[in-house]
Amino acid sequence: MLPAQLIEQRLQAAVKTVLPDADTAAVLVRPCPDPRFGDYQTNALMGLARARKLNPRQLAADVLARLDVADCCEPPEVAGAGFLNFRVQTAALARALQAAARGEHLFFPPAAAPRTVVVDFSSPNVAKSMHVGHIRSTILGDSLARVLRLLGHRVITDNHLGDWGTQFGMLLTAWKRDLNAAALQTDAIAEMERLYKQAAAECKTSPAALEAARRELVRLQAGDAENLAIWRRMIALSRAQFDIIYQRLGVRFDHTLGESFYHPRLQPLVQELCDRGLARESEGARVVFFDDLPALQAHPALIQKRDGAFNYTTTDLATLAYRLETWQPDEIIYVTDARQQLHFQQLFAAFRRWRPEAAVRLAHVWFGSILGEDNKPFKTRSGETVKLADLLDEAEERAYRAVSEKNPALAEADRREVARVVGLGALKYADLLPNRQSDYVFSWDKMLALNGNTAPYLQYACARIRSIFRKGDVGGDLAPAALELGAPEELALARHLLNFGLVLAAMAEEYRPNFLCNYLYELAGRFTAFYEHCPVLKSAPGPRASRLVLCDLTARVLQQGLAVLGIETLEQM
């Protein structure tokens, strides 16, 4: 068992001895913010003391008297208003590293209670290009799915496509009248976008065009064979182009269930909400009111328009119900931009009234915008939205130019592969590094830099460590009988490696990949300090073996951490 786990387990048992009624699930151990005070810390005793009107320092002392961690820690200390600080013994540190070197773990335990988690992300609209606005949802959602899977949870990813609604009436009208078959063959989404823009413009100025589009939509929704066939082709063509982008990004989905999948459920759902008094008629529409929720009193949820049409709230309620029936999840995570916060507040409130018995955790993981260097929404020079495929192309091309400049002797195919890994990695990392709720300024120069907190810097750090093993012709079992950890830089690196699992758990719990980004950057920095002060290949046999283990574990954690972020690594750069 890892030291943090062991300390936490015994701490919870000691708390239970002192406070038999306490819920010890919240008694957690976390890395100490200031290493001068220790490796780990808990502040949970202060909350328990406040709730019981006890002196927190006295409670901490009482718990400490019943806590035995002498086999892995120096004597713990009570600090401040009731903190408990722990410093792991060097011998326990060495044992944890040896276990990792033997492949028993990589500083994170399997989930004690695996959960089923649905992650809903990306969600482009059929017949439209994926654009820069989709990158944050796609990359953030993928990283959350990856970390949850790594920690041992059952994860179901669902790409909730926008494949139903009024735009298809316009598209069908234009398709039947003005489709360019050759253009459709060359670039299906571009041709469908052309048709839609043309039809939308006509509908704005022509009541006859608007009525024609409405009739086509009615025919589609009534199951007309011709319209259904065209609509299905639109979906197939769109998905084929979406899948090319997902493949490039290394993103996969377990399910791609669009809005249309839930359409048969919508009318019965509205009827049930009305029959149970959870929704009522208002000006001809059906609405869920939140009179008892101050934050939503002025924002009732419309579930059926006066013309009988449904909306996102109706579809999302039906989707929620389907996911509960089909997958029985413990948690559902929705990854969308900040503009949808009100929608999800309404959705979750309406769902809790409709299905109060459901114990599922619902989370809206929202994010800010990508800005250009003018601090305005990121656009092309002509002012149009940047297409995601074009962004990926440019990332790879810029990386290719940089690789060719630094290593012109490398074969063309190898330069292209390095450029792909570095370019796409840089793009992903730049998106995951900021606090997700903040807007960030898009900068090619910053994201592709080989120094600073960037993917290329971390990829290079990983490749650099691997080069040590090639240079020293090191292979086979690296785990020595004992590890020698004497230098301050060795100890700092070892202690940081131990925190990998805690950072992964925090990322999964709070949906914040930036925690992992910053951890990996600090890990690379600690490795650099270690490598500068502690010779590896030229040291004596004992320190050499220990330091090779530290090198190998650092490379493995860097590689695994980047993989969680959806970023590949290279043996050589």
C-alpha cells in the first residue's frame, strides 16, 4: 500500500475511535502545500471539530494519540488551527519506489469502489464542420474519460450529435433543388453548409421558402421514406468526416446517439410531466416552473413550444432517462461551454423533480472561450470561425517546420511523424493547461515552445530520459535490492513521484486536467534538478542503480500522465 493510502486508512480509523459518529469518508490526506512542513497533510479535523463545537487542536491531539504510523512516517505534528502534518520516512519512500519499479503499481491504486460514469462530450451538429469551438469539449471530455478509466472506473462515452431540428427542413429543400453531386463527393460537409446557408438566407426573406422548409421537416418527422433516406445520408456523410478528425485526435466514443434517437420519447415525457403536475401550460406552451428555487424562479424550463415542437431541455431529459435505464450510471458528466450553464441548471432541477429517487450524480463541466491575440473570440483573418481540421493541419505544419529546422538530417517520414505527435500534443496541452473555466489566448509560439509549461517540453523531457538508457545500454530488470536516496534532489524527485495518484484522483474528482499538467511540469523540473546534481551513468554501482530507477519511473509517469491528456510521446525528438 502506498504511504498516503496507509496514512489515510489509519487516520480514518483513529478518527472513528475518537468520534464514533463521524463520517470518515471526508477525512483525506493530501500533499502538503509547503514541503517544509511535511509530505502530506489533513485539514479534515478542523471541520469535524467545528461541527461539534470542539477545540480543533485538541481534537487533532486526541486523534494523534490513537494514530500509529511509525512504520512509514516520522512522528506526525499538529500545526496551525488543527492541521496534521506527515513526513514519510526515507525507507518507506524507497519501498514504494521499489514496488513501482517491480511493476506492482505506478503510484496510484485501483479504485476501491469502481463507479459507472457516462461522459457526454464533443457533440457537433450534422451537416456542419467541426470548428475551433469543439476542441475544448472534445479534448477535455476525452481526458476525463481517460483518467477515470485509468483509475479503474467503468466509463461510457457518448457523442450526443445534433441531428434533428428545424435546420433539416431547410437542408432538405435545398438538397432536392440545388445539390451539387460532384461537390458532395469532394467535401460533403462543405456542400451541405453551402446548401444550408443558401436555404437559411431564402427563409429569412421569403415566407414561401420558410413554408416549404416547414413542410419538408414535417414530412421527415412523419417518417417520409425519401426525406428519411436523404437525412440518413447527411448523417453518414457527416460522421465520416467527424471520424477523420476524431481519429487524428485519438478520441473514441462508445456510443454516438444523436438527438433523433430520443425523438419518440419526447411526447410521452411531456405528457407524464404534465399529468404529474410537474409541468403546466403557459401561453400555449408546456413549462416546468421553479417557484421554490430562488436562482431559477425567473428562468422556467420550456419543454414544449406553443406550436408543439420540442427543444433541448425535452431531448436532454429523455436522454438522461435513457442513460439511467440502459447503463445505470453513478455519475453523468456533461462537457460544454460556459454559455450552457443556465440550461443545465434547469435540466438538473427538472430531472430531480421528475425522478427524485435517482441517486445519480450530475455534473456540468463547463469551460471558457479560446481567444485570439486581440483578446476577442478566435477567428480567421477574414473573420470566419476556424475549422478544426484546418487548425490540426496548421499545428502539424508548424511543428514540421520547427522539426526540419532543428533536425534536417532526419528522414522526411520521421520528421512528419514527430511533427504530428508534437503539433497535436502542443494543441491539446495548451487547451488543458489553463483553468478550464477561464478564457485563454491562443498562441502558436507559446504552445510549440521547447521550454516552459508546454507539451513539447514534456515530450522532450521524456525522450531525454529514454536517451540515458540508450547511451548506457541499460536494459532488463532495473529494480535493485535496495534504493539509495541520499541527495536532496533524489528525495525531492522521489516524493513528487509518490503524489502522481493523488493528482490523478483530484483531476477526476474536480474535472480539472490542469492539475495534472502542472504536476507533470513540476516533475520535469525536479528531474532536471536531479539530473544536474546527481550523476547517473558515471556514478558508483549502488547510486547508479537507484538513479536509473528514478529515471525510469519519471519517464513512465511522464508518459502515463501525458497519455491521460491524450498526448503521445516519442523515443527520440
